[in-house]
Amino acid sequence: MKVGIGYCNEEDVFLSGMKAARGALEEAGTRNPVLAFAFCSGGLDAEVFFKGLQSTLGENIPIVGGSAIGIITNSNISYKGYPAAVAVIDDPSLRAECFSVGNLDADERAAGRKLSRKLNSTRLGKLIFLLYDSLKTHATADSPPILNSSARLLQGISEELKKHLPILGAGLIGDYTFSPTKQFCGFFTGEQTIIALVLDGHFTCYHRIMHGCSPLDGVYHIITKVKDDVIFEIDGKPAADVIDELYGNPGWRNEHPVKLLTIGINCKDKFGEFHEGNYVNRLITGVMPDGKSIGIFEPDLEEGIEFQFMLRDGQMMIESARKNSKRLVEELKSREKTPLFALYIDCAGRTAEFSQTLTEEAAEVQKTCNEHGVPLLGFYSGVEIAPLLGRSRGLDWTGVLIIWAR
């Protein structure tokens, strides 16, 4: 397998696409790749960037990706300016088929079912790499954004898909203001689109999930009133008032999303020893216009659910990235596998600037890949998707590292 990564940070968007593609082809040592992954900052016109890529790669190679807050490669971690990157892959055994469905914002579950019907028409491979538009409605001065639901999307897919396959991927966002995004759907660009890339060939994909939250105080709370992605009451009190009490002041109400606090669902023993892999966290998008309720990233929490408030722990986040990236490579070695390509899907809330850490947690993944000579492409996302506790889920505040190996 030949893999090359090309990176560019220039305002001239068409030229950026051309330069990134040329750099990737040169590094891979090929002129005929069979697949490309590409991502670009929301500050760039994604459609023009896509055309710049095609001008160099040609129009017969599927390009999968889209908008991202920032880019991670073996030598770059950037979310300033106009970062963009592309990975090209050339392997005679690789089979990559791309499928897409639009109108995601109309009904995520229906879109997922429609996508599965398309997938059922082909020979399904080893896994599905899934990307979708995170944003349903952009944020305003008075209210947080409304996001497309990964939970409903994945539910729709599972209801129709004839073969159980691991699904890994991301919900795409282009900036912290939740501006509209673009998706690269193989041979064209789209909005409000789902892309499913079915992968098969002489390789195996392994993954690890990086976490970074710990319980605030261990106290369990109950959601007593919720509708979709809005929590109205916690423990019978207005949700925003409960958070005011935790902070001791209303300053958090100016944050979209809330920077320090998340909602954590413990999927295992309620009073067992804390283990980060047992939790599914939900980011709080902010206080709603009524001043009493709060928005969350996913509309998958129901009345009666018990949860804990979780603190985003910068040091724990960095340690998790270090530990899990090393363990993944060690697992490959124990299986006598050679790592060929790494794809890192990293929550945009994990940047050093947003997390207020001195170093980038993605640098730990970068370091591990560089130590073992693994080509790395990563991007900052809105939602991460990976198998966790028995099924593929939409995740928040995580990093998902996928390594292709043979």
C-alpha cells in the first residue's frame, strides 16, 4: 500500500487543492491512487478546494471528506489560517465504493434507512466509513445551533442494513461559529449529505477511542424533562439553574458550546470503579433562549435517564491520547501486523486553544505515528463515530484513531 499526505495553508483555495494533491502524490510515489481522503478549513471555499484536488488527481478517483475546523498530519497540527490536507492511497487490493444520500436535515432516520438500502445493493466489505453534515440550523445571537442527530442516523442505518459492519466516521463542522459545511461525496460536493465509504481489501482496520472527562463529584442526577436535544429539567429543577448552582455564577451562559462541563452517561456498573471507556458524553451546546433549558449535541437522552456531570480534564485527555495510541500500535505488533495508514478523527473541543492546555493532545498521536513511520491524516470534527460497548455510536469530546494494517 502506497500512502501520501499533502498539506497546505494558503488563502488561494484552488491553488491549495492543487498543492496538497501534488504533495500527496509525490510522497506516495504514485500517479494513480485509488482513493483520497481530504479535509479543509471552514475558512476555505470547500467546493473550489475540491476542484483544485480534481485538477491534479483527476475526476475518476473518489475523494471523501469535507469541511473541518483544523488539520492534523505527521508534521502539522493547525486550526489557524486556511489549513487543508489530502491523503492518497494506492493499493491493488483496495475496494472503495462511495454512496451518498441528501436531505439529511429533513429526517436523519429516514436518510439512514435510504442509505442502507443503497448499501444493500453492493457487496459489503469490512467496514463503513461514514461522514455527515453536523449542522442542521446555525447558531444565532440568542440560541445555540441545532445539530443533525448521529443517533437517529445510525438507528436508521441499522434498521435496514442487512450485514452488521463496524461504522467509524464523523459529523463535519467547519468552524466554531457553526457555519454551513460541505461534504466531499466521492465525485461531487454536497450539503446536508451523508457519505458512506465501503472499504474492503487486503488490510484490516483497528481503532482506539481517546477520552478525557472525569466525574465532577460522582453524584447522579435525573433528567426529568427533555424533548429532542433540549433538556428542560434536571432533578425537577430548570436545567440552567442547576448548572448555575454548580458554577456558582451564570458566566457559562455566554459559552456556545459550554467549555468545562459535559453530561456523562455511565453505561456499566453505576457504583463501580471509574473507567473512561464506560461513559458516553454529551456536550452542552449552551443555554436556550428561555434562559431555563439547555441544548445538547445529540437528541438521544430520555426522561428518567441518570447521568453525572463530567469535567473536561485536559491532562487526562492528553494522557488518554498518549496511552491509547501507543496501545493500538502495540496491539498491531502483537498480531504481527504492519501499520500502513492512520486516520485520526478528533473532536474540535480537544484543541489546546479550546481546552486551554499548554500542548496539543493530537501531538501524542502524531508522535506515536512518527515513531513508527505511519502516514497520518487527521481532522477536527463535530461528532465522532465508533463502536463502543456493543454498537457504533455518535460520541462527543473524543478522539478516534483508526490504523490500517496488514
